[in-house]
Amino acid sequence: MRIDIITCLPRLLDSPFSDSILRRAQQKGLVEVNIHDLRKYSTDKHQRIDDYAFGGGAGMVMMIEPIANCIRDLQSQRTYDEVIYMSPDGEQFTQSMANQLSLYKNIIILCGHYKGVDERVRQHFITREISIGDYVLSGGELAAAVVSDAIIRLQPGVLSDETSALTDSFQDDLVAPPVYTRPADFEGMKVPDILLSGHEKKIEDWRFNQAVERTKSRRPNLLK
């Protein structure tokens, strides 16, 4: 899988892809992540990528020309399944959406900034708009990293135990059940006996029931 991220602040994305699971996925050749500096696609001698909004108002707007130049350059080299724009008013990102996107081969993610992008970008170049929540960030870089992480960890071979991703919260519209590790007794706080029983079916049933109860109390909106 290949993910191309377009941003005006590429250094913001250095850290998320330089450690842990995302770093190992790239080292193994399971995914390729490329960060593109939008300023390199500006035709302005000062590499400007934003300007004042027509009609006035506070804040700057990302210009269409550098974005169009970058997207067209990438699309001239390969076919993309989606060109995604990270936006607060986009479709809410969910585990189901991550599952779907993880099946794609090539995607572009455009990070917004300032007051957003020229509307013509959204009308003519973007195929999907995604939001990670009902709040506003300084830019789309952190949101792009969130989406990328959720997608990459689902790629075959990325996790040492591939069944781990299948038992994550939200995969079956339930949050995950409680988990415990050693010691079995810490200052009188004990691990439930069922988890120490070795009875696989009973443990599986206990975990399911715990997931249902936890979802009811914490995220009832998930229950259909």
C-alpha cells in the first residue's frame, strides 16, 4: 500500500511515522508513506501557498494552483483509489471506514490549513472528505496521521499477531473488554478467576459479555 500525504508543514509528520508499528511497517516494505511539501509546487517565487479570501473575512485560504499541481503530478505516475481531504465537516472517520480504506492500493491525503482550501479543490480534485471528530485542529496533519495509523495497522504482516486487529474496539460495534496481565494479585487487587481458569470457551464468553456491558455503559450509541 502507498499513502501520499500533501502538507505545507511536512516536519509535523516526521514523528508519527518514525517509530513503533508504522516505522516497522515501512521497513518491512508493507507500506510506503510519502510526505509532499506543498510549497514545492507553488509557482510563486516566495513559494506562497495561501492568499486572502475573496469577499473578505479573517484568515487565509490555501490556493488551488499548488494543490492541483501536486495532485496532478502524483496522478500522472499512478492511479489512486481515493484523494482524501481532512476536514472538520467531512464524513466521520470510523473503524469500518478504516477497514475499507485498508483494502486500497494507493491513496492521497490532503492536509488542510488556515481557513481551509479553495472550494474548487474540493469540487474537482477531492473524492472523499474525512473528519476525525467534531473539533478544529491547527491543520490536517495530525488527522492524516490518525487515519494513516488506523489503515496501516490493518495491513497483513504489520502486527506480529494479525488476530489482534480483529479483536480491537469497534470491529464488531463493541468496545474492547477489560484486559489484565501479571501479577495476578497486586495489593489485594485480583484478576478475575475466569481468566486464570484456562477454559477457552468460558473466557471467550466472559470477554464478550464484558464488552457488551462496557459498551452499554460507555458507548450506548454503538449498540444497534
